[in-house]
Amino acid sequence: MKLICHYLKRYKKLFILNVISVFGFALVELGIPTIVADMIDVGIQNQDTGYLYRMGGLIALISVIGVSGTVLLGYCCAKISTNITRDMRTDIFHKAQQFSHSEFNQFGISSMITRTNNDAYQIQMFVNVILRTALMTPVMIIVSFVMTMRSSFILSLIVLATIPLIILGVVLVARISKPLSENQQASLDLLNRISRENLTGIRVIRAFNNDAEETKRFEKANSDFMNYSKKLFKLMMLTSPIFFLLMNIAALAIYWVATNMINAGNLQVGQLVAFLDYLFHAMFSVMLFCSVFMMYPRAAVSARRIEAVLECEPLIHDPKAPVIPEPSKQGEVVFDHVTFAYPDGEEAVLKDISFTARKGETIAFIGSTGSGKSTLINLIPRFYDVSEGSVRVDGMDVRQYDLATLRSKIGFISQKAFLFTGSIADNLRYGKKDASLAELEEACKIAQAYDFIMDKPHGFDEMITEGSTNMSGGQKQRLSIARALVKKPEIYIFDDSFSALDFKTDATLRKALKPVTQNAVVMVVAQRISTIMDADQIIVLNEGHVVGHGKHQELLKNCPIYYEIAASQLSEEELHYA
């Protein structure tokens, strides 16, 4: 409820209007039975036609007010519940934008999608019901019971006797439904994860002929979700017949007692008609109110899952007082005795790393798989923070930077090239929205992407499909490199970004890059020796340690690990004359 109240405060005027419309609805439902009772006991028994006409007119007026109240109630409920859901989803999305890699690992991408869509929808449904019934039913219940007691105190005692049984039923249903709701949402997370993995990894699945196995995995997750949902629906469906059974038993008891009272002259027919009408409203309102409590456990589970996201404090955040870097030290990246361990890891993956990269230099990183190359460069844009030591950009610790300022200095080309759905031009302008066509063309020529773009039917306006399935791996890498070039950053980070290129394109691209990166720091993670041979500095990593640091020829002589990597890729002649 805390989460709902937080968002409800934003729509105070609509909420007040909602409350007013509830009273308009209650006026109709509870006012008309009293008038009908008077028409029977006064107008019909006394054959007063004028009285009947007057009361009929009053009923028509109250009905108009009631219809207006009902329409207004529906409008307010729909407006508030949909607005709250929209705000909730927006806040979750904005919060997710602040998350570091650690928080995404903590929640999981599929779970984040479920929380944004399904959990928010559960809250929407609950808010809609609560605004319609939770405000209306207490009014209806209280006034109905007062009116039943006013009509006949003895008959109202029969009604009151059923209330403890209804409350007991609600408590039992709430206790049973809470764990079922938790399991249902967890199974939906799993279902979304499997669906996402299958859709994105369909080529791998088919290559290994594992369609049947994946179908079984999906069917199991789908069946689990269905079973939890079925149990919840059965539980909810059983409650209504039981409540109606209690109402019918109470009604039978009332008819029997009322018959004796009418025979004894202690109750009039009009009073009985009014009493039965009030009884229906009272019991039906109790049932609706109970349904709110039965929906609550499921909504509470969704609310807790959303609150967990909104209340999660990112490990990476802006400093309270960001510092402006010194102009004299621009174009410098320094790693000073850096040690790093992942937040959920025990052993450090980088240990005591130190080096300096200056403007105009190309610094390369090479090593075996899992040596920490990609982890190292992820520390520069603060995807993670160091455990010990410091990373300095332009003479200032990256933790002192405003994140937007720090990342605006960096052109990051990730290991796995990612393109957004949209045109090629839109993707290239991702880092610089006002880039001209001439700038796009220049960047694409350097990145060796211009020719294949021009071969497309629509050129730079060619649409990239979801998952960029209409682009090859090499094309995606070249477009990613061009996107960074358009931005013209101070620091270029290439995280194994040439791996999908053939040797000729790789060499041509690197040669074209040199003139445009003269005033920038260039950092390259690579597996190919040929990609980094001309680097100003080459750092060799092994199990998180720097085991070699120098130029190509130096490392061939004094770093056995580098020599092994080079020997596995180059011929004997290339080794000696490179």
C-alpha cells in the first residue's frame, strides 16, 4: 500500500473527485430502497397517487445523480490507475538507467521486464478495484447495516452472524494465495528468460539440433506458470460461491423469521422489501470488500518486487560534489595500482595494475581468455568501480566525475556489437544527435562501412531490424566503430572490436584510424597479434596480473606468454622480421 499511496499523492484532485462520485453512487443504491418502502407502506396502502408520483420523480432524480456518479467513478478509476501504472513503469525504467552491471546481474534482464510489465499491470488492476470498491464498499456496508437495523434490529442480527465466517474465509484465502502469487511471478520470470534466450539464440539451438530439448524446457516452465495460475484462479473462483451460499442461508433465515414477524404484526411488507434490498447491498459490498483483500496478496507481491527495484541503490553513482578536471592533463588515462573483484566474487580478477596512456598513444591489451582484459577497460567508463587503487582520466579519479561528463569523453566499442532498431543514420547519430550527413559519411569511410551502406537500397536510411539480423557480424562491428568516430571522443576503447573483420579490412581500418585518433587516447583489446603490433604500448595480462609491458619486439624477447601467442598466429619469418 505504501507504493500505491506514494503514486496516488500525485493525483489528489482526481482522487477527491473519485470520492465524491462514490457518494453519488451510494446515494442511488441506498436511497431508492427507502423511497420504495415508503411508496409501498404509505402511497399504495393509502392509495395516495400524488405521493407515488412525487416519490417516483424523486427516484428519477436520484437515478440521474447515480448514473452521473457511476460514469465519473469509472472515469476517475481508469485515469488514476493507468496514470499510476505509467508513472511506475517510467520510474522503473529511469532507475534501470542508473543501474550498474552489478544491479542488472542481481535482478536479471527477464525479471526486470516482468517487473516493468506484468507486476505494474497487477498493481494497475488492484488500484482500479480499490478505487471502485475499497472506497465505495465501506460506505455501502456501514450505511446498509445502519439501514437494516433501522428497518428491523432482529433481522439484522442474522446478517451480523455471518460476518465472522466471511472474515475467517478472507484470512484463509489471503494466507494461501500469498505463496502461490510469489511462485507465479517467479515462474513468469523464468518463462520470460527462457523465451528471451530461445528467441535470441535460435541459430545456436538449430545448429545443435536442440529444438525438442528447448521445447521441453519451455513447456515445463509454461506448465509451472499455468499450474500456479490455475491454483490461484480456483481459489478465487471458490470464494464467490461460498459467499453466495452464506448469503442464501442468511436470506432463508430472514424469510422464516420475517414471515412470523409479519403474521404477528411486528413488521410491514414495505419494511421487509427495504430490508432485503439493504441486505443485498450489505452482503454484496462485504463480498466486494473481501475480494479486495483476496487480491491484495498478489498485488503485494508485485509491489514488493517493484519496490525492490526502486529502492535499490546503484553501486555506481554520481559523486555529491563532482570535480572539474585540470585542462593541463587532458588526454591522459592512468591506472594506479588497481585491484578489482566483482561485487559477488571472492577473488580479485585484476591485481595491482599500473600504466599510463597519453594523448596520441595506442595502448593494447592481450592475454588468454579470462585474463581480465575486458574487465580492465570496463573500469574506465565506471561500469564497475575499482576495489583498490584508482583509475584517473585527465588527472582526476573517475569516481570524482559526473558520470555523464566522464562517459561523454569516451567512445566505447563493445565486444558484442549492438545496433538499435531504426535507420543506419539514427544509429550513427546515437552519440551525436546533430551530426551532419557529411560527418556520417566521413566516419563510415574510415570504418570501412561506406561501401556496403551505399549498396543498400536506401543507403543511410536503410532500416536495421530488431537484433540487427539483416547485418553481418563484420558490418555490425564497422557500424559500431563508425558510431564512435562520429562522436569524436577523447578516449577510444575498442573491446575486441575487430574480431569479425577479415585481415585486409582490419589492416585498412586501422591505417585509416591513425590520422583521426592522433589527439585521442586509443585503447585496444585484441586476440590478434596483427591488430596490435604497431601499438605504442602492449600490456600482456595473465590471470589478472601484468606479465608483460612494452612494444611488440621487446615483448617477443622478454615475455614468454606474448611469444607463445605470437608464435601461434605468425609464421617464423613474421616473428623475426615483424
